[in-house]
Amino acid sequence: MTVFEELKERGLLAQLTDEEEIKELINNGKATFYIGFDPTADSLHVGHFMALCLMKRLQMAGNRPIALIGGGTGMIGDPSGRSDLRTMMTTEMIDHNCECFKKQMSRFIEFGEGKAMMVNNADWLRDLNYIEFIRDIGVHFSVNRMLTAECYKQRMEKGLSFLEFNYMIMQSYDFLQLYEKYGCNMQFGGDDQWSNMLGGTELIRRKLGKDAYAMTITLLLNSEGNKMGKTQKGAVWLDPEKTSPYEFYQYWRNVADADVIKCMKMLTFLPLEQIKEMEVWEGSQLNQAKEILAYELTQLVHGTEEAEKAQESARALFAGGGNAADMPTCELEEADFQDGKIDILGILVKAGLTASRSEARRAVEQGGVTVDNEKVSDIKAAYEAAQFAGEGIVVKRGKKSFKRVVMK
């Protein structure tokens, strides 16, 4: 199976241009491709996972990745998939986030001479002369055509700012710059990026002539990948300070049954033959597949040692014992106690296991709360500060939500 065939088999490719040429470049390690990352936070999240895994896959096949950090475009914000204007960030915030990204990306791809590159589009966007830019680049874009793009159409009802309207032109200009500076001949992006990416391909051909070639490929389900990064409690981050290795492991251990094989194909580096054998698994075997998925991805992001610790802790908790030291932790302060005690409802809210005391009350009354593996049935149950010393107590809501609660 060729590299291109494997990408298709794993469900990674959707729309593309010039399929035969793309296939030729990828299969022969001749692609210099880029994927863009807007630095809207100081950590990547699991929504970026598919792009990072794709970069790793293609680099292993001899192709050269360019991680394009949007230090310039990040000052505008991509309107794709949004109903409101992004919060404006300072230059200092953006630059800090860019540095954080590189550290995390280094776990997936190898940077260095002749290897992967990290490029910041601030280098050519922040100091642009506006008049020169619109004369040189803007002339190649039709406003009528731009307004038909999905990324703009969905914003027209609530209002699309002129600031955001520039995003497509700037992203297209990125591809032109990467093509001219680094020989970048291919771009990847989410399926919601198709219009922006075509703009870049067309800009190169219009400005440099028909002989200039540039390819576009979108990642099937990349927008769904971004949804993977969101839970009711926020994003699942790759930074262990934001999402612990244990929480990261548990996130993948608890994916929906229908998503296990799909995630296995798109995100792990297990052979397709091995994954296909799991497609018929049911019941306890399906839980085993989830464990494999969680371990593989935790190992990829946090290393073997942390993956093993997370797996052992999860198994120990399900078995009703074991060391809870590696579990996500909630720290109580003196202010959380009244008359030296805190009730179970207060613990559940403080630990983030429920959003309110009324939700906590229902969880207890429905028999879904345990403390150190013992069911709590009394909503007035209270605990003294001394009980949270050392390793504290393990509070569990339902089958999948846990916290170790300790004194600060």
C-alpha cells in the first residue's frame, strides 16, 4: 500500500486538486507541505491531533513538513466555523503562544536542517504596506466570488467585519510566500478551509503563471477533530499542566463506541491490518480497544512512562483500589470549610464533577456518587479537613468522572 493509499484508507483525505500529481509527490517523498496553526492559546489541543499525526506520517515517508504559525493571521482571526468575532490578542500573547506550540510539535515531528520547519507568518504579514499589498495581491481576488465561500456565508447574517474579510487573502498570501521562499508545493487544512486554500492555489497560478503548480488537500473530519478537543468542561489540551496525562488517557478511554475504530485509524500509527481485526470486537473486547487507543495516544503526547502510569491508575480505579497519585487532583483551601467541615455537595462542585449544588444533590440522590469506593447516599454527609491530608480521598461521579481531593 502506498502512502497516498494509506491516507485514504485511514479516512484522512477529502477534497483535493490534481490527484495524480499529489499522489506522485507524496508517494515519492517530494512534497514540501504546510499546515497552519493559529496561536489562539498557549497550548495545542486534541483538535490539532489529526494535523500533527498527518505531519508525522508524511515526514516518515520522506516528505518535508512546514508548521506555519499564524503570528500575523492570528491578529485577525479565522472566521471559519464561527458566529462571532474572535477576541483580539496582543503581539506578546501571540508570540508566547507560538513558542509553546513549537515545544509541543517537537514530540510529533523532527525539526532541523533539511527536516521539518517552523515558520511564522508574522515575518511577512506584520510589516506589510497596505497600498502595495492590495495593488499586488488584492487585484487577483473577486469580492463576488469570495462572498460565496462557506467561511463567509455563515457570518453574513450576524455581520462580517472587514477585518475578517481579509483573512482569505492573507492565508492565500501565506501559500504564495511559502511557495517562493521554501518551495512549498502542497497545503493541508480542515474541510472548512477549502475556500481559503483554493484562494492560495489560484493566487500562485495567477501571479506566477500556469506553469506554477500548487496543490491543496483537505483533511476529512478535521472540523470534527476540533470538536474532539472540546468537552463540557473545556478543551482537552496537550499541555500536561492543563490536562494531566491521566485525564488525557481517560478522555480517549471514554470515547463513544462508534468512534473507536475511526480514531484508531486516523490518529494512531498501528498497522491497518491490526485495526481491521478490531472492527468486529464487541463488549469487553471493545473496552480493550479503547484502552489500546488511549494508551497509544497518551504515549505519543506524553511518553511511555506517563502512558503506563495513566493506564495503571485507570485500571486500579476501576478495580476499586490502587494508587491514586496520578489522578487529576482538586485542592481544597481553608475557605472551603465551614466549622472545619465541607459537605459532599460542596466537594462535588469544587472538584468540577457537578456544575452546581442542585446537580450535586441529584447525583447523590440517584446513587451515582462514591467516596473511596463507598456509595454516598446522604446529601448532608460532611468531611473534616484531616480526611484530605496526604493522598486525600477519591471522589467518583458515575463510571467515568473522578477526582482526588486533597488539602492545599
